[in-house]
Amino acid sequence: MTDKPKRPRDTNQLAHMIAGIATGEDVKHEPDTSGQRKGGLKGGKSRSERLTPEERSEIAKKAAKARWVK
């Protein structure tokens, strides 16, 4: 891996990072991922609750086919 920090997508954060590098500060960009974890935990469960058994079966068949297509 490289020693360079990952560049942020936000323009203001990128400008801050470039200014920090230019002045010699130790700059590390760590994006806020606190909200992503919650959404991932409840997404699949709520989706499976609203699907009918036939829809779940179709999704499972499609997934199995995709795994075996190789």
C-alpha cells in the first residue's frame, strides 16, 4: 500500500487536506460512516418482511443461477 492518504470527495475537505500537506501538518481523512452501518443492518430484514414467498424464491433462484454461471 501507499503512504498517501485517500483523497476526500468533498471539495472543502480536499482543500483542507491540501493546505495541511503544504504546511507540513499530519493530515488524515476518515469519512463518517456511522449512518451506513445502521442502514445495512435493518435493510435486508425489512426487505424480506415485505416480500412474498414467491418473490423471495425468484430472488434466490436468480442468485443461485448467477453463482453457477461461472
